[in-house]
Amino acid sequence: MKDKLRSQGWFGKTGKDGFIYRAWMKNQGIPDYEFRGKPVIGICNTWSEFTPCNAHFRELAESVKRGISEAGGFPVEFPVMSLGETLIKPTAMLYRNLASMDVEESIRANPMDGVVLLCGCDKTTPSLVMGACSVNIPALVVSGGPMLTGKYQGRDISTSDVWRFNDAVRSGEMSEEQLTVAEACMCRSRGHCAVMGTASTMACMVESLGLSLPGNAAIPAADSRRKVLAQLSGIRIVEMVKENLCLSDILTRQAFENAIIANAAIGGSTNFIIHLLAIAKRIGVDLKLDDFDKLSANVPLIANLQPSGKYFMEDLYYAGGLPAVLKELDSFLHGDALTVNGKSMRENYMTAECYNRDVISSAEKPFNPLSGVAILKGNLCEHGAVIKPSAASAHLLKHSGKALVFEDIDDYKNRIDQPDLEVDETSILVLKNVGPIGYPGMPEVGNMALPKKLLAKGVTDMVRISDGRMSGTGFGTVILHASPEAALGANFAVVKTGDVIHLDVSKRTLTLEVPADELEQRKRSWKPVHKKYDRGYVMLYQQHVQQASEGADLDFLNGGSGSEVSRDSH
């Protein structure tokens, strides 16, 4: 163990200060010996009944506490802002950076030597990891786990079916009464989305980064083995404190490359990109948007999971979990990268076995040769845009069409179902002003529902482009994160209905067939249409948020302040 526990700067003091620190803790019935040289482990809990994915976390925290106590540590649970993707408005992404500030300052300001991060719903994972990185003490992640697979009318369903059900209701193929029945059939247990949506992607991200114990990503929330993993994580964090194994020791460039490779192989959410970029900036690793394309370009899709495939997270666990996937990727990965259990990544996955080749294929005979993500460049997205080819329609991966432009989300909602809308299946839907500044917060509206008149004709996919995001549960030929966003007045801000757009995913290009001088003329007469806020956090966010291509963190949060407390308040 390092010479002095950080917590002893509080509990080890003599005189008035030590008296105050210990006495007020003792009003919870804590005996004196708990303060005598034991590692104090914080349990950072995002439990909230407004975050249904994380509503079982008080129970999960008890398992972590048992492990900490078993290993000779002193567990202290504390809350931070919880971000429930399904309920919070206008979008959980608006508050990811605020939650990360809460985490960072809560860890730094309080007497803890290590921390267990309880994460589940989409933004809770990156916000907690980002905040912990900026303090850089021993930390590991325990994810909440996916729901059990939904069952409806004799078939498996989960969150990706929300988009299918919505189109079915709009086209008259499904009644509102049937939709209500499906609600209960889909969300039938505790846990986050049961597909490879953003929550599952984030759980896979932390495991492939080395920030969780092996197997963390896929254990269903309702499975008793989730509690076992939580207790084992409690034991391990005490050992990490004794070893002084910090986040910076694990989050090397090689760890980030492993996560990118793994994400390509599982068909992970496009949101992975924006969150991993932000985490890299916090810990000081030089990671660029182009790295995602370079590192994943030759990685096949081997996890047959919705929305890119057929199966669900529960199936992935029974098939061998993420360790079985990583084992298939051995030739691609940095197997010697260190993980939180003190072993290398390769040591953790080499004993894994695959029990179902329909769910986890081999790298030699992949489920889909297409990579999980591709980064596009061109005059419509000078700093880049993102597409998920594995979830797109093959015939649209190279496509030219006329733009149908919606200036903001309200314009889209008002016009998309108008019977006289001038649109056909070759059109390209363009949605502006849903980026970080423009919305604000960059919502998951990029996978725009298709025009009702085209759904009636049997059209199921179109090219869609926006400066916003898409739920990891979504699918289709959807181009996201166009940067710079429309609110900054770059080329994306001045595309007009009728302009011809060319998409070529194989060449990684997205171009607007408008002469450069015409674009410059349009930009000179451009005026912003987004609302500017004049108070509170949202004002701060709009003034300081970086673009999607940089991770959409607040510029003053890049890097970290370490674990030292600059002033003693007593």
C-alpha cells in the first residue's frame, strides 16, 4: 500500500479537525475502528427511480459493500446526478458533462482512497468514467446489466423494435392497444436495453478498456451472477488501493485502441465514438476521430446482435459474453494491456469459450464483413460525420439524391407526414440544428422516421443526415454527428432542399454538389435560428461545449485536476 491513505487526511487527523470528521460520521452508528487505517472506498451510485435502467442499484451497491468489507475496506455510498435516457428532457446528453462534474468534485472533495462506479443507463457510464479520470484515483466500473429479452406474441423483442412498432402504428399495421401490450412485454425485468444499444455498448466499452472485471458487460441485470460480480469488484477495489493502481495506469493508448476494435466487432452504438473521445481527453490520451475508422476498418462484425443482427445481450452472455468475443479478436488486440484485476487483457479472455456460433462467429467466418462504424469526410462535414454500415441498407451505402431539408426538429415534425411533401425514396432527409449547441444537447433524433406517404408504399429505409445523434438501438442508413454543426454556420448550415448530395461509404465521402463560391455566398447571408440561453448550466454548456468530432465535452473540463484538495475548510 502507498505510504499514506488519502482518507487519512481526514480521519487520521488529531485535534479539532479529526474530531469533527470522525464524530459526524459516527452518528450513522459507525464504530471507531472503521477509521483506523482502512482503505475508504466510495461507491458512486447513479440509482434513481427516474432512471429505470438503474433502479436496482441500491441492491447492487449492497453486494459491492460486502466485497469491500470482506477485503478489509470501509465502504461509503454516495449519490451523483443520474441520467435516465428514457425520461430526462430535452436530452440526457445535455447533462452528461454536468454529471461528470458532479462525479469529479464528489470524488475529489470526499475522503475516499478508491471508488466503484455503478453505471447502467447510457450517459451514466461515460459521465462517471470522465469524472473519475479527472481525479485519477483507483477506480473500477460495475455495470447494471441488460434486461431479460422481451417476449411478444411468441417472438423475442427489445428496444430496437420501438422503431418498428412506431412505423407499424403510423402505417396502420399495428393498433395503439397492441402497442400498449408490447410495452409491458418488452421491459419485463430490471436492467438497461437488451440489444447492443448505447448502454450495452458502454458496458462493453469499459470491459474492453480494462476498467471492469471480465464478464461485466453481458450478465443480465436479473441474473444472480451480476451480484456476484459486484461483490468481487468490491474485493478488488480494495486490492487496487493497496497496489495504487490508478486509472492512468490502465487507460493507455493501447486500451483505447482495444475498445475501438471491440466496438467494431460487436456493432456498437455510434455514441461510443463521442464518449470515448471525451474520456480520452480527460485522461490525456491523444485520440482523433480518424482513429476510429483506421482501427476498425478491417475488423469484421462477429457479434450477431440487434440492431445490426438478430440476437440480444442475454444471448451474448449465454454464448460466452464479451471475453469470448475478445478471444476471437486476439490477432487484432493489444493483449498485454493491463486491466483492473491486475492481469492483462489476454490473460482475462484466453480461457473464454464460445458456446453458440450463431451469436458469436469467428473472425475468419464473420457474421458480417462490414465494420461497425465508418467516418465520412467531405464538404458537407468538414470535420467528419459517422455512419454505422452494419445497421444500414447495402443498396444505400453508395447513393446520390436531392436533399429534403428540415431546419430544426420542429420543422421536421410539422412537415414529415404532410401528404403533399415533395419526397420520394431517392431523397436524402437532412435535419439541421440538432447538434450540441443548436438543440442544445445533441439529441437522439438522427434516425428520423420516414415520411408517412413513403411508408405506405413499402419504403423501409432512406439516407438521413443530421448533426445530431441516434439511439444505439436504432438502425438504417443514418449519417450522424455532422461537424461543424449547423449552429456554427458552416457548410452544413446552408444546405438547401433540392441540393444534390453524394454518399459513398466505401470511399468514406459525403459531398454536397454545390460550388464553393455558392456555399461561401450562402454562408455570408446565413443567420442562426437556434435559441441562445442566458442563464444557468445550459448557457454555460452552449458557450463551452466542443463539437461532436472532439467528444462534445466542455472545453474547460479537458484534462483533470488530480486528487489533491487545495484548501482545508476547517
